[in-house]
Amino acid sequence: MRAKLYSFCLTLLVFTLFALYAPFLNAKLLLSASGKTLVNNSGQLQGTVTDATTDQALSGVTISLLDGNKTIAQTTSNKQGFYQITNLPSQEYRLEASKVGYVNATLYALAIHESQPKYLHISMSRDKFAESKKADDLASSKTEPPKDTKSKTANNTKPKPTTETGYGRQSKLSFSAIPTSPPAAPVPTKSYESISKAEAYYVDGIRLSKNPSPNPSRKPLELTAIKIPSDSRSIEVGDLVKKHFEGGGAYTLEAPKPSAGTLTAGELSDFKKWDLWQDIANHDLYQYQQKWQIQPMQRYTVQLVTESGFPIADQPVKLLNKAGQTVWQTRSDNTGKAELWANLYSKNDTTTKTDKSELISGKNEQFSIAVNYSGKEYKVKKAHPFHKGIEVITLDAPCYAPPVADIAFIVDATSSMGDEIEYLKAELLDVIARIKNQNTTEELSLRVGSVFYRDLDDEYVTRTSPLSTNIDETLNFIRNQKSGGGGDYPEAIDSALSVAVHTLNWSSEARARLAFVILDAPPHEDPENFIRMQNAITTAAAKGIRIVPIVCSGIKKDSEYLMRSIALATNGSYLFLTDHSRVGNSHIEPTTDKYDVNKLNDLLAQVALQFIKMPNCQIPIDQQFVADSTVVDHIFIAAAALNANITTDTTQNNGNKTYNDIKTIELKLYPNPTYGPLTLTANADIAELYLADVAGKLIEKYQLTGNKPLQLNLAQYPAGVYFIQYPSGQSLKGVKLVLLH
């Protein structure tokens, strides 16, 4: 019995030794088979391989050294993630690391020298593209109405084909915003982790660090497979790496950390293009009205002002039917306007497009608008739909700007956001800091909070940081969040909105309550999800919470319609990431006629400040926002700033002199004051001309040809002071206009 046990142990020991030695034997056999002599070839490469997400050792990773297309040596990492190749001739190799389910890592010009062992740590990123393919196939198999080929996009052309994988992502360490050419010379940086005399170089946008004194006990930085462009499966570092790999030592590659000002985005305010939205919603996106059971079409707008013409903010307003029942309720915004909706939700809607047109025109229904202020009721007995004009109610109230503004950031933190969430966090941190810093000259209490969410059955559904003037608390909360979970396409956005609207501690009095919702997927389509979603939208409007969706890669047309509808229902705006930054997967173009491309952090700050800004009660309203107004920045991105070729879809000039070619613009408008009709002329083409209200909010956009007068009729707008503005550099210049009734 003892002899058998001894024999068994001996056999087990032999197999164990063989298993440990096999990778090195395999490498040596390949060297022998290649005809290389093992004598006097003492170059050595060793290191470890880990998972970039979990930092766990990876076994079974094939490490190959190639000379051209010929494999010189090959081995496989063991259970501890360790690999070693010995007896290597002194020369340069191409290293390739591969494992099923992971993105290949390729490194050129790896110099191996005799008697100088080289240590290289490799961090493998999971191949999210491959992992999500099955999920994509499953998602695409679901019945979805075909897209309308009449979709209007930039420059009135059909949308370019895009890949809507939804959640095929790179790992958190992958980086796609890579310059197209390497810098002219290596850029030295400070050492890291107290490594004395460490050197760092930037090659093809990747930080290359050299540690002349390898220390296996210290966790090295990572050699991460990086996708360039999004459909590439590995990075190949060029010849410039060659000189940085001379001599011994440990070498690593590190992807640059995400920074603010990287992501690009556009904005759609369907309020400003109301006729276009009606056309889109009734044609291009019509099929999604019944799917989401929401149709923001029957719009009623009212503006509340003091007797001196100042806007009245945060005042409750109701839309009532003939029976006196509340159809919709909201609160006036910082410009005094309130957006009200009739028949917003539709269940099993069978109304034809013709019937909808009659609903929009208000032929079949009659509504009234009611405001209660200081115990007195102000009422518009027969409210007109928006296309017939904006209702105006003058209250016996003093000019007052509530000294509080609440901003909440609601963020999808599922795995599908992995390609962009670190960049988004950097953008949010920057925007919060900018808004805080710009709030030094005004007595305004800024409160910021956040909700991160995933999906049902994940580690968590929602995590919250309450609204607080302690902005650092929110900043730290955002910094500590990571992406994970999810799996199917829909996520728990309905739960996140419900938590944000119902449980966050919104101020009872505020000039603005903003909820920026960052997401790449819609809610689930179960009845309870629809109910929760509609309840959150209705409550948000009643509380005066303006929802601003920011959609990321993976969003589809059905979700675009839903998010634009939510923005309209809550008097918000719709933002969308674009491909110009080269970060993340492909982003669909919105269904519209044209849009501007901005840096996301600039756009977020612009939208936030536009929704917060109020006139100074100490200065007469007709003396504010006259010339050189910077209330709203009109930002254009230069292609050089993004290292990308950008074709903007803003209105193009016809080749004549433009306002950029002429130092002084002679813009004339008459009659001023006007009862509605207005004629504008200029001594040059003005590609983008805006009508703005007293708070700087852009209402309409026009194009003026220098040799042709522009005829407008502003009778639909309430009496008051407006401005005709045009961009000049990074600000807006304008002329004051008085509208009478």
C-alpha cells in the first residue's frame, strides 16, 4: 500500500514539473525548430499577464515573438499568469499576446539583448465587441418598426449608416482618442511611483515609461490593447518605439487618462424648431409614439411677467380642461415661461395623423391656464395652442430672482457605458467646477447631487448623493463610481428618474432645477416601467425639474424619440454625443435639419447657465443684454483642436463677403418698436442670426443674405424686449428690439 502511494506521489510530481516546465520547453523547441542555435543565445523575456478589469492572473495567454511573419518563439502563461522565454538571439521582435475573449496586444520593435533579461507586464482587455455580439444579435431579433427613410439629418441628407451595437465596448483602459501622427520628439514627464530617473515618452499618443531597475514586487503599469479606430482590434506602436526599447529594464505602456474637453456633442431644442419637430414626430419618428405612449404635440405656452416686464420664475401654472380638471401642471422657468401639455400620454393610440393635426390645432378641445399668486387667481379663459401665439399673464408681483439653483447628474453606470463613462466623469467634474467658479459674482446658492444607476439584479439599481451646497461631496461621489453590470439592452432608467424626482431633496424655491440624464439605453418595456416613467415625467414637470438627456453611443432611434419627448415635456433640452471626439463606439445622428458641434463640457456649462441666468432687478429690463452679450456662447470647434476633420452642418455662406470679413456690421431692423412685422438688412451675409428674449434664451434662428431683406412677423410672441443677435468670435452681438401689442 505504501509503495503504491509512493508511486502515485512520484507520478504526480513528474506531471507537475512537466506542466510548469512545458511553456519554456515549448519556447525552446520552437527556437530549435527555427534553426537558431541555443548556444550563446542568452536573451530572456519574462513577465506576467493579468485581466485589465479584475487584475487577476490570466493563464493560457499565448505570447509570441516574431521576426517579420516568422514565429521565432512562443509560450503560454501558466496559472499564476507568469510566462518566460529564454535563449533568445539578440535582435528586435514583434510581440503578440492573444487569448480567446480578449483584445490582442501587439508591440513592435521589442529589443532583446544577451545577458540582459527583460521584464514585460501585459494587461489584457476583455473583447467587449465579441462579448456583446450575441447580445446584439438577440437585441436585433426583437421586433422594431423599420426606420423611416425620410429622416431629416444634417444638411438635409439621409443619416449616414451607423453601427448600433448598443453595448459593444472597449475595456475601461482602452483609449480611442489617439492622434493620427506621433509627436515630433519624445516628451519627458515626471517619474511615477518614486522611480528614480524614470523616463517617459509619448509615442502615437501612448505614454511609454522605462524603468531601468525592474522590481517585480511593484505592480507595473499596463500594456493595454488600444483600438484605433473603433473597428481595429489592436494597437501597433510604430518605429519610434525602437529607440526607447534599447537596453535592459522593464517597459510598460499606459493609456492617457481621460480629461475634460475631449468628448463632443450637439444640442437639439425642439422648442426652437417647433414646426420641424411636429413634422418629424408625425412622420420620421411617428412609429415610436405608440411604443412609448407619449406624444408632446399639443403645446400651450405662457409667460409670466411683472408690470415692469421682468420674468417671474418658479411660479406654479396649471392647464385646465372645460371641467376645471388639471390636465398638466408645471412651474415657470428663469425666463418666466411655462410649457404646458394636453393629451401627452396615449395608451393603445389609434388616432390617425389627420386626427392628431386637429388635436394640435385645438379644434376639438378648449383649455384654460390658471395661476394663483398671493391668494389671487390669474386666468386665461381660452388658451391658444402655441402655433397661435404665447399667452402672457402680468402679475402684481415684484421682480424677484430666487437665490437657489439645483443641478442633479443622473448617470447610467452599466457595463455598456464602459467606453465613455471615465470621459463623462471628467467632463462632469469640470462642468461642476466651472459653474461653481462662475457663481462668484452673484448671490446664488448652487446645490449639486447625483444618481448613478444600473439595472435590476445588478450589484445595485441606484446610488445617490443628495443635493448639497457641499459640492466636493458630489465630486468625490462621482469620482468613485465605476461601470459594471447590465447585460441586456434596456436599463433601469425609469427607476433612476423616479428616485431622482421623488427622493432627491429638491429645493422648495429655486430659479432652476436641472436633471442631466446621461444614458445609452431606454427603459424596459413592461407596463410597470411605463407607469413609473410617466409618473416621473409628470412629477418632474410639476416640481419644475427640467430634464436634459445626454445620449451616448448605443442609443437608437426609438430612444432618441423618447428622450426628446421627455425634454419637451419638462421644458428641457436634448444633447447627444458625436463621433468627432473619436471616443467610444459610433453615435447616431439625430433626426433634424442641422446642428452645431460643441465640446461637451462647454455645451453643458452653456445649457446650465442659460437655464439659471436671470436679469438684474436693479437695472431696468430694457437696458439689459444689449450689445456684446455673452449670456449664451455660440461655440464652434476648430478641426485642429480635435485633431479631426470636422464638417459642420451649420448654414454655409454663398461665397460673398461675410461678417468675418468685415470689421463693422451694419445691421438694420425696422420698424422698431414693432407690432409684429419686422424687416432686417445688413451689409454682409449673416449665416446665423438669432432672436433672443431678455434672459438671453435663443428663440429662433434665421439666415440673412446681405443683398436681400429678411421679412419676419413676431406677432406670435408676447410683448416685451427682444434682441436680434449674431455670433462674433466667442460672443454674441446684437440689437435691441421692442415688441408691442
